[in-house]
Amino acid sequence: MSELFLIAHLAGRWVAVAASQVDSAVDIGEVVAVPCAPPAVRGLAALRSRVVTVIDTQVALGREPARAARRAIIAAIDGHHYAFLVDAFEDVFPFERTSLSSGLALDGRWATAANGVVERDGEPLLVLDLTALVPAGTVIDDQAIAA
């Protein structure tokens, strides 16, 4: 059964994000740093009359911070809006999701963030679970995101 996925580029690879997790894909404006925030939280940004927590997706995946990422995937998780920084995004396409192979070795935090694979033009793309990228203990509006 086909699902819709947004194709995005981050941390050196193309990935698929289930469209059911995506509110929108946007260019993000100024980001204001948040004192004492986890390293993966770049800060806060205003987006369409609401404040979103900006997640440096590369840091959340255990890599170096994104340098000039200005594009983001917006998602609502546990009632809060997050902007996940990406290098680029394409469009939404239907794909068949398959399970991750038990023999597949994923480095860093990819193992906890990937929850499937889709195939695009013969190339496997990891399906990224955005909820796995929100750092535990991230506090927004006096509520912490649980691990």
C-alpha cells in the first residue's frame, strides 16, 4: 500500500518523511537562540503568527551543526510546532514503505531516527521519523518532551 512521502536532503543524504508528519515545508527566517537548550535546538523562529522550535536536524543525528540551512520541515509533535532544518526538499511522492533490514548498519543516531525504507529510482531512501529527532527534555511553554 502506497504512502505519501516528502523527499528531503539532510546530513549528506536524501531521505523520505511521511507526509502524515509534515505540516509544511518552508524557508525559515531569523532564529533566536534559547539559553540552556539542548545542542540540537537551534532556537525559536516566528512562522505564520506562531513560534516554532527550530531543530538542527544534523546535530539531532549526531553530526556537525548545519551551516546555512534555511529550509525546514514543519511538524506538530505532542501539541508543539517544530521546524526541522534540511538542506533541500523536493516534492511529495507515493512510495511503498518497507521495513529496515535487520542486517542494515546505520551510524550515529540514524538507527533510532529511521523507521523504514522506500525506493526511488532504484535508490533506497531511509524513512525518517521526525519525533525521534526532538531532544528529550526540550522545554517549550513549560512542558518537557519525554524521552
